Amino acid sequence: MSNLERSDSQNYVNDQLTPPLNHPAGEFWVKFWGVRGLIPTPNSHTCRYGSNTACVEIYVGGKRLIFDGGTGLRILGKTWQQQQVLEAHLFFTNSQSNRIQGFPFFAPAFVTDNCFHIYGTAASNGASIKQCLCDQMLQPHFPYPLQMMQSELLFYNMTPGNAVELGEVKITTALINKTQRSIGYRINWANHSIAYATDLHNSLDIEEQNQILPIIQGVDLLVTNATYTPPTNKNHEYAELLWKTPVDLAQSANVKKLVISHHHPDDDDYFLDKIQDEVKSAFPNVLLACEGMVLSVGDR
């Protein structure tokens, strides 16, 4: 690990893990456990794309990585409970509720002998990722404090530009949204790469584009978001405005495949079908993320 400040004094350990029992073919893949932004939206009109907030699992080079801990993290945790000893790395893009609200319900964190490395940047009020996770588990918000988690939790304070090296896997970072203090991640392994940058906003200026482009340049897979219009002005007649920013960036950076996630709570399955058809006309190799979707990023 380099350019990274540890918030505790324990030694860092490179983990080498066996693949999950149900992993797909290949040593580099991504699975979507939560694809909504802002708030969970369970109802009959969101069942095909999914209703849980942000959580993405990446298995790469023998390492388990998780990006964001929305309510999808609870579902991921249930599938991991059957495995005896776990070690994984959990990366947060920011500390807003939709990125951290699943963490108190992440069952493997309550199991002794498990170990989780937790990375995040300071919130807009200066609070560390550890403080933000602790605060949401205090009364009256939650009945059990973070200290009830019996696994080993190792926290790392990150700033944009930090890099993390886990054996042959390298994770680099960049500032994506300065208002929300959000960071994006690029995961490199064996000449393959994924970028996870999910806080894009409309009308990126040149400085913002120059910050984002290095971590998405030429990636095999870019996971990003459609941009939201203000809630009082949301009008589906202007659907193109929602996906123009991610498509423009993907084209500028020669991205091979684009996945749009973090769907707005008001966007039902039928509207998202329409969006996917429209986006394909501008960027053919694109998918809208849905819960349970697994994509392989290539083999050695």
C-alpha cells in the first residue's frame, strides 16, 4: 500500500483468498448487489432492475473487493455467511446515507475471525469514514454500536490521488464530485481494468473532466451513474440529459463497456428500459445495471 494514511496501528496484511463457491468463470468479475441512488425503492415497478442502494462486489486476482455499502451490502453479506473465514476490502465513495446504510446489517462483520479493510475519504464536515459508520450505529438511530461487530475492522483514511496495492491488484483514486467529496476508483489487474465512478453531475467543467479522465481512460468496464435533474423539475421528456454526461465521458476516454447504475428512485423498470434503448443509439456497448448482474472482465 502506498500514499495512504492508516487510522490505526495494526499491521496491514495482503490477503489471498479462494474464490466464492458460486463465482463465475474467470478471475476478474463484477456483481451488482445494489443499483439505486438516494433511497431504496422496493415496489412492483422496480423488481427487474432492483431496489437496493449502491453495492458492487468485485473479485479480482484472488481478492474480494466491495464498493459502497448501501442496502445491497446486506444481501451480499447473507451469501457470504456460509463461508468460514472471510477477508475483504470495502471501499466507500462518500459517506452519504445511501452509500453506508447497509453496513450495520452486514452480518459477516459480526463474526469473529473475519477481517475487513475499510477505506474512505473524509466527509464534507471533516468526519472520517470510521466516525461516519460509528455515528449511524449510535442510539437512537441503531440499537447496536459498531463495537458490537466482532470481526477485525481496519480503517484507512483516503484522499483523492491515494493508491492501494493488494498483491498484483492496484486501486487508484480521483475526486469525482467536490461538492459531495466523492472519490472514484480504478482497479487494475493483469492488463484489465474497471473504473467505479458514480457521482457524476451535469455540466462537468474542464478541471473536473481532467480529474476524472485518468481513472477511466481505456478501461474494460466503467461503472457510473446517470445524472439527476432536481426533484421538482424531473421530466422524463428530457431523458437524454440523464445519460449524456456518462456517455460523453466514456467516448472521450475510449471506454470499452459502459454500465450505468445508481438509478433514480422515480425511474421504474419501463422507464429504464427506454433509457437503455436510447443510450445504445449513442454508445452501443452499454448496459443499465440490475441487481444480480455479473460481468466478466477477462482472464489471464
